[in-house]
Amino acid sequence: MQIIRKNDEARAKHSRVLLANDSQLGRSSERAPITRISLMKELVARGVRITRQRRVLIGIIQDSSRHLDAEAVLRLAKEQDPRINLATVYRMLALLKHRGLIDELDLMHLEGEKHFYEVKTSSDHCHLACISCGAILEYASPLFERLKKEIAADSGFRIRVARLELGGVCKMCSEKPASFSAASCE
């Protein structure tokens, strides 16, 4: 995923689109009434032992403004505790996923078979993946919530998990001349 320029952040500020590489989804009441759960509080309440390494990993995942893959979590964790290894990261991600505290995303496989993780929010949101530059945008809308309710009502299906990833071309790439290559977005 790439860093989006400041003018794009300003454009997104006035819409329901949130830049996933600087996401405030679930962090700011001014953007949307969506909140992130507190991983630490949830784990403590469920009786999970919080070791020093788990505390480091929880902090990284909780505080990240980006979708992180396991290797990115490891890289950040090693800055705080060089003894943390990839197996520890994967065990922590599995624990959080098994307990329903994080979502695992493939983000349209723009970066190969990597999986990315984000803390669960109080309301579902969509991920928009630019196939040109690799930017990931988050979109929260009451329409998505209404669609889930309609599907449940019409089908009798009890929805537990909803993920919507859309691949396309972001506004920044759409506005570039046709001769402009995708590599130039970086």
C-alpha cells in the first residue's frame, strides 16, 4: 500500500471515504459514529494472560492507522522487543481472530496472497482497492447496514460477518492522463 498525498487526504476529509493508510475509522467521532473495540480490555475481560510480548503486539495492532500484514506487525514489534518472532505474531493474530476481535482481509490480493488485519469496529465498512496504485480506502455508509438488514430479512440468514471489498480505480488515478503509468502513483 502506498502513502496518499496530502491533497487527497483533504478531498477525502469531506466525504465518507477514509484513507486506509491514515485511517481514523473507529477513532474519531467527528468522522462517523463508528468505534473500535479495545483489544486490551476485551482480552483482560476474557481472562487472557497478557505477557510483555502480547502487550507490544496488541498496542501495534490497536494503534495502527493502516491495515497491517503479519510481517509489518513483526517489523514494528521488533523495534520495541527484538525477541518477538514471526511465530509469536501469528499466534497472537490467530488468538485475536478466533476471539472475533480483529478482521482478516485480503484487500483484493493487490499485494499477492498477503492477509491484512484490522481491529473490529462497531459497524461494518467497505474497503475500496485501487488496482492502479494500490491505495486502500475505507467507506462507511448507512446504506451498507440497510443492505445487510434487507438480506437478513429477505433470506432469513443471520449475518455474523460482512466484508465488502471493491476493486477499481481511485479518484486520483482516474484524474491522471491515460499515458500516466500506475508506477507513477508511488
